[in-house]
Amino acid sequence: MTEPTAATILPAPTVARWQDYVQLLKPRVMSLVVFTAFTGLMCARAPINPVLAAVAVLCIAVGAGGSAALNMAYDADIDLLMRRTRGRPVPSGAVQAADALALGITLSLFSVGLMGLALNWLAAGLLGFTIIFYALVYTVWLKRRTPQNIVIGGLAGALPPAVGWAAASGAAPLNAWLLVAIIFLWTPPHFWALSLYTSADYAKAGVPMMPVVKGAASTRRQILAYSVVLALAAIAPAFTGLGGTLYLAVAALGGLAFIALAVRLARSGAGDAAPRHDGLYDVMAATRPARDLFAFSILYLFGLFAALLIERLAALGGLAL
């Protein structure tokens, strides 16, 4: 089968199924956004009507889906060139780019407007900023221009806990921004680990991811540096009153494991040779340290926020953890 080239024309559109429109919203990414935002909402420790809490979570989910649709509408040309993304609805021809754009704008405006009217305009403003930052600053401006794309652009994916916190309390204090900082620092090692074994796709599409521009060895060293800073920052909530004993244990043990995997990756040759793989997790032996860190990073972030959520729910139930 011949690989697509930059000159490839997007396939002729077919009749879209409802599942294609769901995929436009990046449901797996949305689930992580909703989870971190809900954790922020609960950690605010502010009384909120359950119906309004559900509306806040809905707005965040819809906003995340809207920004994802905007991203797919704009990135259809480069998505077509990469194995990991060419099956997405727009490059595959299932949904036209114009329809994805219209859906993204509609969902984005709806989510921000409803958040402002039902909750408060601070939360709505943060949600709107998140959508604009992801769709315009990251997707349109940074992604194709700088190897720091995922570092700066990672702010969009880091903001949902602050949005949830603001929705519940009408404020965004230091602890809310600690949660933002954790996700912000987590993003580079997470995505650079992925890019070490998908660098050929990024190079073909002209996306200047760090391994493409600076090389695999430099990327591995930067992953290690970010991992150490992340592990240290993730402990901070245990000393600000946000996290308790359970959180401290998860952050400490998870951070040590994260650093150990980053050290293993730094000492490996992952990304030095042209990567070959059949799927997201099925990679050649030399690239497995990158795959393992990528997979563990998801578990690590989930563990941190799950520990905070469990502690908050336990406190509501009169239990001490």
C-alpha cells in the first residue's frame, strides 16, 4: 500500500455516521479532561448544587469536544499523512472539514455560554480561554512552527482543574493552579515519549516535534529533566492542605517510578533508529522504554487525581485517609 504524500487530496466524503461525529470530539481525551476537571470541582470544597455540578461537567466535556473538532478540522491535511491519525473522521473522508468546523464552533460557544449563565463567568472565561488556546494558539500557531509546541500548548490541557474549581467556588486559588502545574509539567514527557516512536510520522507531516528537530538523544534528556521536576511538583499538594496521606503516598511512589522509567529511557537508544510499529503500543524492542513511559504516564496522572478525589469523597463521608 502506497503511503500518502503531502500532495494527497482528502478522500471524497461519504455519508457520516453518528459514531464519526463522536470521534471528532476525541472521547478518550475528553474523558481525561472531565476527570481532572471534576477532581478540581470537588477539591474546591465549596457547596454546589448537584445539578449545577453536572451542568459544569457537561460544559467542560462539550467544550473539550468542541475544541477537538476544531483541531481535527484544521489538521486534516497532516492527520492524513500519519498512521496514528489518518483514520480520523476528516482525513478518512467520513466527515467534511467544514462540518467539523461548524460543529466545533457551535459546541464551543454553547459550552462557554451555558457555563457563564448557569455557574459563573470566571469559569466560563477560563473555559473559553482553554478552547481558544488549544484551537488557535496550539493548533494553528504553535504545532507546525516550533518544537516547543507541546510545552506551550500543553497549557490548554492543563487548565480543566482550574475551570472545575472556579465553577464550584467562583475562584481559582493557589491549589487550583497547583493542579494545573502538575498537568502542564506532565504533558512534555508524556507526548515526547510518544513522539520518540512516532517521529517518522511527524517528520513526514512536517510537524516539528522535539525528536524531529533536536534528535532522539536530546529529547530523552529533556524527558528526564521534566520527569524530575514533575515528580517534585506533584508532591507539593500534600503540603498545601490539598492532598493527604494517600495522595502523598501515590505522588511519592508514582514519582519515583516515573523517574526510574525516565532514567531507563534516557539510557536507551529509543528513537535513534527509524521506528517501526503496528499500533500505539506495539513497537520494536529498542523503542519499548519510550512506550512504557508513555503508558505509565497516563496511569500516573490518573493515580494522582484519583487519590485527591478519593480523599475528598472520604472526607464528605466522614472518613479520614
